[in-house]
Amino acid sequence: MAENAPAPGLHPKLQPLAFMLGTWRGEGEGEFPTISSFRYGEEIKFSHVGKPVIAYTQKTWKAASGEPMHAESGYFRPTGEGSLEAVIAQSTGLAEVQKGTYDSKNQSLELGSSLVGNAAKVVEIRRHLKYEGDELRYTVQMGTHTHEAQRHLQAVLKRV
Ligand code: HEM
């Protein structure tokens, strides 16, 4: 596409997920039984180019100092009525294939890992995301070799 071509229209398959689109900024907190809890700043972008797929980029930083932390990127793809998949690559080298469902009325989605690759400790990742009252909220749960799936992250972001 030429660089100054008009913005592409939203693919009809993305209409139920349109609540995700945009640039979001906010704060979150991380925890796990094996680590000290921490607070972070975060920016998320969900974008599209007219195809039936949402591109995802995320970066985080230490809330106190602004020092860069974790980053990840990937693609969210609706696969049918109410179902979707995602592939996500993390800055730590871990790769995820996620499958799950979305609810366009509730403006939410839920994903569970069908594949976690190149991970030293992680065996399972679950992601929940919901748009409510102008805010995007998500949680990430993870299970490791030593601990059942439980919350590692939760954050609240606003559209910028
Ligand atoms: C620790 C995985 C996202 C910050 C950990 C650990 C794992 C992990 C396996 C070590 C737990 C242990 O030693 O028992 C993941 C996965 C993520 C994710 C799978 C995404 C799905 C994030 C994000 C941040 C973050 C977004 C920052 C905003 C941390 C910190 C620690 C940690 C600060 C503690 C490190 C330490 O004490 O050495 N994470 N993480 N993680 N994670 Fe995450």
C-alpha cells in the first residue's frame, strides 16, 4: 500500500472486536507466589490494515523509574462466530499460541494457551480482556512447573 493511501475500512470479521482497536495507556501490577509484587506502566496498540486480523504491540516500564520492562507483540484473528486465536511473541523469547472466545455484547475475550514454546518455567497462560466504562482491563494468569495457573498480571488502560 502506498504510504499516504487512505485508512483502510474495517474488515467485517473485526466488527465484533472493534472495541479493542486503538492505542491504550495505563498501569498494572504483577504478582506471583515466587516473586515480589511490582507496579508497571504500559502501552498497548491494537491496529488493523483492512484484513481480518488485529495486530498487537505492547511495551511496559517500571512505574517508579520508567525503566523498560517486558514487551510483546502478535496477532489476534477471529476464527468463527465468537471464536478467536492469537499468536504472541514475548521479549523474553517465549512464544504463545492462544485459542478462545470473544463476546461482542460484553466486549470481552478469553484465551487459553494451546502452545507455550521456548519457556523455562511457564506451562500455561490464560488471558482475559474486557472493555468497560471507557477502560480496557485485562488479567494474565500463568501456570509454571511448580505452581498452578494463577494471576501474574492485571492492568487498567485508557484510550489515548
Ligand atoms: C517473573 C512469566 C509478563 C515482570 C516471571 C516469571 C515467569 C514470568 C515465569 C518467574 C516466576 C518464577 O520465578 O517462579 C511471564 C509471562 C508473561 C509475563 C508468561 C506474559 C504472559 C510480564 C510482564 C511484566 C513482567 C508484562 C512487566 C510488566 C515480571 C517480573 C518478574 C517476573 C518483574 C520477577 C522477576 C524476578 O524477580 O526476577 N514472569 N511474565 N512479567 N515477571 Fe513476568
